[in-house]
Amino acid sequence: MNLTRDRLRSIGWAAVLLICFTLLVALTFRVNAVKSQVRLAERQIVSLKQDKMLLETEFETRANQQQLRNLNDVEFGYSAPTAGQYLEGERQLAALGKARGPNAPSPIRVASAETAAPEPSGIVAMVSPLTGKAMAAEAPKGGNRKPVTAATLGDRLSHVDSSEGRSE
């Protein structure tokens, strides 16, 4: 087996290229390992910064609570409610109310009544604001009133019936 000089030189260059490629692959793996360690360290730094911020907020909150407690003790004297301060129901709450003054307006009262049976249609009957009765149920007084007919609001407001406003 005769190796010629050119053939030996080619084998030498191939070996050098193979060694260089092997070193390049090893160096790439090492760089990637260092990069992943850097990313891990950065994540840990961010996590530690968030923990630090959380602890600072907690510390400031507790310091403010201490300041508020000291201010309350010195200035206001508030205390937490005790079991005897809670009311049983509306009656006890109403018993705490004060009597109205001589010039106080009367309280607004809202009443509600349950109907025995719901109306057959979903439409509620119109109610007269003067008499409080349903418009269709108003019977003519004394026979001289006209039966209720459908009219526009303008027509009803423009017509004044002298018998409606009287109290008997």
C-alpha cells in the first residue's frame, strides 16, 4: 500500500476538518448550555424581584396598619364592634329611630298588595290619576257624563270636566 504524498495530504486535511467540525459542535453545545444557564438565572432574578416587591408591599401595608392603629388610638378611639352591637332585625333598628321634628316632611311610604289572581291579559288597565280607578270601570255620575272613549292625551288634557275634581 503505497500512499502518495497527495493522498496523504488529502487524508490530513480531512482529519483536520473532522477535528475542527467536532470542536465546533462541542463549542456550540457548550454555548447553548451557558445560554440556558443565563436564561435560568434571569428567570430567577425576575422571580426574586417579584418576591421582593411583594414583601415590600406587605411591609408597607403592615406599617400603614400600625400607623392607622396608632392614629385611631390617639385621635379617634374607634373600636371593633362587639356582639352586643348587632341588631336582631328590623324592629330593633326601627326602635333606634328618632321622632320626627315639628317641621319635618312626612315620610314616603310605598305600599304593595298581592293580587288574588293574575289578570288574564298581559296588558294592565289604565288608571285615572284623579280617581285612582280603572278608566274602563269609571261609571258616569248622574247619567250626564259621556262614556269613556279612546282619545289622545292632548284631547283629554284640553277638556276640563267640572264634575271630576270635586270631593264629595
